[in-house]
Amino acid sequence: RLDRIIGNLILDQTIKSVNVFETRQRYEAYEETKKIGKGEYDLIIVVGGDGTVNEIVNGVILGQSEIPIAILPAGTVNDFAGWLNIPNDIKGFCNMIRNFQKMPVDVGKIGEDYFINVAACGLLTDVGYKASIELKTVLGKLAYFLEGIKEIPRQVFRNILLEIECEELKGKEEILMLIIANTPSVGSFKRFAPKAKINDGLLDVCIIKKSDIAEMLSLFLQIMTGEHINNPNTTYIQTSKITLRCHDVEDLNIDLDGEQWGNLPATIEVVPNAIEIIIP
């Protein structure tokens, strides 16, 4: 699709020249993007899933090039592009580039790193990078479900005592998972963070408290419709900055856009209007 998209856009003189960089391993997209100087290019087209988009976003911000980003969804999970209704057919994508409508978008920041869609810790939040690339290539999203089935018995009875500190909430909570979202769509659940907006200057925090198996299954069914935020086992807040500390799990990892980041403690904050995304 990319070759045909480039061909169409060159033929109708929408674009003059293109450089294509193919990644072979993690961080290559980030390193290549970070090298780009301000004004060197008018647009970056990212072909991939949320993890690849994450690398490009970090490269653009840390390289200070301010280049608008267009996403051609091609990964196993494309939560961010899916929520924006980014087309992945040739005609629709070409029309989007021709129109060149830019939207300023917030990002989350943790340490020196950025995320565009979600930061997560706890139950099943690590299946994105635990599922092998080979399995994801063959099975697509099914690879995540298979990895999740394998991980539930290992994780569901784990005690995670999390200390949460922000302007809206302060205290300790025994949790199953914690999701910090920038859009409503997380892990292919379209309404996981139903109040989230991409440029409201806020991050949406969804805390799923520890519960028994029956309550957990009921809650996961509610996630399909967004009703889980009204469940007594869920705390849902919107904040611009939050600090997390874990008291009983030494190596509790936090994941950014489906990729492993590092262990808590961590402070996460929003950076308003950090990048520009091309939208339909």
C-alpha cells in the first residue's frame, strides 16, 4: 500500500520527493526521526502500530523538528489511529494527505520519555510485548488473547499495593490494573476511557481495584460499553499529573503504548499540544 500511496501522491504532484526508512529492530525509528532537522521535511508517514507511532512521537519531540505526523495503520493493534478513524485504504489515505488537516495532540510524559495513547501497569498490561513478533504476524490480535489466557493464572492473585498521588486523589489502593489514557480506546476496547479527549490537557486514569473472579469477569464485560467507570471496583479520574509508587512488588513495570518502559516509582504528566497529527 505504501508504494502505491507514494506513487499516487507523486503523480498528482501532492508531494515532490520521499525518503523511505525501513526499521529492523526497536528504537531504529526513534533514532532516525530524532536526527531530522527543523524544516527538513514537511511530513512523516508512520507505517505500523502503536509501538512504532510511539517511537516517531518521541523522535519528533526530542529532536524538536515539529514535523506533522500521518499514521498508516499497519500494526497488530492501532488504538490511536483507530480512534481518529485514520483510513488505511489507498484512496482514503491519499485524500487525507492532500487535505493536510492538522490537529494538535497532547502526549503523556514519564521521565524523559513520551507516550501518545496509554501508560499501564498490572494485570495483562504486558501481553503486548510478551507475545512474540512471529505470533503477532501470524495471528494478529488473537496472539494477545492467547498470551492473556496464559498470563491470567500467573497474575490474577498477585497483590499490588499502589500509592497514588495527584491533585484529585491521594492514598493507597490494592489494584488489579491501572490505565492512564489519552484517548478512549485502549487494548482494542473502544470505551476503556470514555471521557478521554486527545487535546483537553488531561490524562484519564482508570484504576481497577482487586476483586474476586466473578466481580472481575462482570467488570470486564462492562468495559465493552464504558459502564465500568460506574462500577464500585473502579476509580476514574482526570488529571494533568500523577505520581505512582508500588510498595509490595519490587519490579512492577509500566508499559507505554504497549511497550515495556521501566519500573515504578514514576511521575506521569500531560504535555499539551506537543505534536501535530494529520487527520481525515
